[in-house]
Amino acid sequence: VQLQASGGGLVQAGGSLRLSCAASRNSIGAMGWYRQAPGKQRELVASITRGSTTNYADSVKGRFTISRDNAKNTVYLQMNSLKPEDTAVYYCNVDIFGGSNWSRYWGQGTLVTVSS
């Protein structure tokens, strides 16, 4: 399974970015985004079930929106009102059913840098 993430970059505080992550397979369950800032542990940013139930970290509620296109096996993260503390490598993940159980797969990460 391959996950291709894109959309990261450098943006000024208050700006917006949209991340995308496309999976190479079907039978996808939950999808999500995590991030890891320098010197910190990886943390959940947002997740979305196949039925589009969403969950957000408190730090991004009201600013970030996660969505998915099941026909394209793609998950998106719209990030608005970005802050310098949002600077991190963002990783997408998907849960895929393999016939008898679910497995989690990770994308390669895309760097988001927010300047003050």
C-alpha cells in the first residue's frame, strides 16, 4: 500500500494550506493526519471514519477541517489560520482491511512551516 502526501510548504502565520493524501488501495476505513514537531512526539491532528465522523485535537479545532473522497481513496486536511506552533512534519495514515484484520499504513510525511 502506498500513500502519497502532498501540499506542505512555507506559509506566513494566518495563512492556509491544504494537504492531500491518496492511497493506492481500496477497502479503506478510518483515515487521519498526525504531526511531529522537532523534539516532540507524534500527535493526532484529525481523523475521519469511512462514514465521515471526524475527530480533532483541541489545538486545531475551528481552524482545521478533515475530509475524504472515498471514490479517490484520498483524505484532505484544510488548515486555516495557521500558527507558528503548527510547524511540523504532517503524516497521513489509513486503516485498510486485509481480509481478516485491519492494518494501519503511513505516508512519508510532508513538512509544514509557519513563519511568524
